[in-house]
Amino acid sequence: MPDQLSLRLEPALPKPPTTLRPMLARRLAEPFDSPDHLFEPSWGGLRVLAVVGPAATAGGGEVVFLSVDGVPLPIVPPELTGLGVRVAARSAVLDGELVVVNTSGTADPLELGHRLAGDTGRPVAFLAFDLLHLDGVSLLHQALDRRRDQLRRVLRPGDEVLTVPAIPGEGRALFDAVVEQGLAGVLARHRSGPYLCGIRSRLWRFIPSTTGAAQSGATGESGDRGHSIGATRSASGPVLAVIRRLPLGFEDLDPPPVEGSTPDGSAYPQASGLITAWRIRRGPGRWPYRSTPAE
């Protein structure tokens, strides 16, 4: 009887939209620096939209992954079925890519293809870089900076999900590191730009690397983060080592990349083959992300 007499204090949310399509970038041959842009490394994984919820409470939503054509992935790896618990919202739509890394920390599109076909193997991770819809409210017209801020607040990083680091201004330095590591390229996005669903816009510029160009359809005419599983693998080197090579300091994510514990004495979580991060003071110093090779 108490359950029947209880009152729902929060209104039911409508289902988050499943008709959104990813915004696409225009290709650019040369890297550049610009205070008006955020620069992000691209691993050349499978581009997807993660539709979470709706749920009665934050963190309780089920997740559906949509391809660039809006088709739900028929098989979701078990490690990603509980992605909703990482989202501090009742409903959300996130843009990102699915990746698998091998034991040396290198992106493995072949293994990703096997996992998405239902085979067992190394874990799949979702790397989020944008937030399109939150608790029934569209964020498409908001500036990229604001969407990224909300993404960092909403997404709780873990072994299977994290936010792609965004570097303001330093496009050339990031590109050099991406080329060295054999990644797919760099995505430059205008900080004040809206999210234009399904449109290829100069507000986003994709600068492909030579060594990473063979990854998962990440380059080519489409010039976006990639939307197919390719048949070759990138060159060599830890896929995430790029993010600890730049001598920059940013106030970004948690927890700290310090062996042992956080400043309050609690242990920090390991990110299997992915990233952990620490909120540090802005200014010169070590890049606050570390690579942790996959087990």
C-alpha cells in the first residue's frame, strides 16, 4: 500500500530523441593553433550516439547505441550495457566513439569488429566528446564550451567510459604527438559553435595523420571521427600516450594520476587501457593524463 500511495515528485521525462545524426567535420590538410578552437585526438573508432534513458532516477537509464545512420547496434558488449550508471542524469544523448585497445595500448579495430559481432575478447570502451540532450532539454544550440562543461559534470569516468580530453589552442603540438603515436588524426572544433546535426561544417575541421589514416574509416572523404570498422591497425605505440606528452596544465577531470591514492587518502580507480585524470592547477607542468596499458 505505501507504494501505491507514494507521490512522484519529478515529472516523467519524454524519451530522448533517436532521430539525431552526428555532426561531421570538413577535412583540412595542415594542423593549426587557435585560441578559438578545442583540439581533440581521434582514435578512429566506431562513431556512435549513446542514447540513455529515460529513467525515474539519475543513473538508472538503459542505453542504446546508434550508428551514424541512426540504426541501433544489434549487439552491445556486456561491459557497456550498464553505461547509464555513469551518467548523472535521467536521460541524455552523448556523441562519441567505441574503441578497443590491445595489451600494448594500441587501438585494435579488428578486435572491435569481433566484439560488436558478439564475440568475447578485450573490453570495449565508449569515449565521449559531446553532449547533445540532457534531461529532456536539447543542447544543440549551446556553444561547444558549454556542452563540454556539462559533459564533464554529467559523465562519471570509469574503465568503460570517459570524456575525450580537449586541448584549447595547441593544435600543432597535439597533431605532432598524434602522428608520432599513429592515431587517426586531430579534430578541431570551434568553441562557440552549435551542434549541427547531420551537417558537415567548417566549425569542425578534421586533420588526418599519415600513419593513422588506415584506421576504421577515420579519414577519407568523410573527414569525421570514423564510422566503419577497417581492416588494418595503426602503426605502433600506446594509443593514449599522446595525452601525457604535452607540457600543459588544465583543470579537467578526476581522479589523480598519482600512484597510491588521491589527496584525501582514498584509492583512485584504474582505467584499463584508457585514461585517468586529475584536477590540477592551471599553468606549466606535466600533462594531467596518463596512459594505463590494457591488461
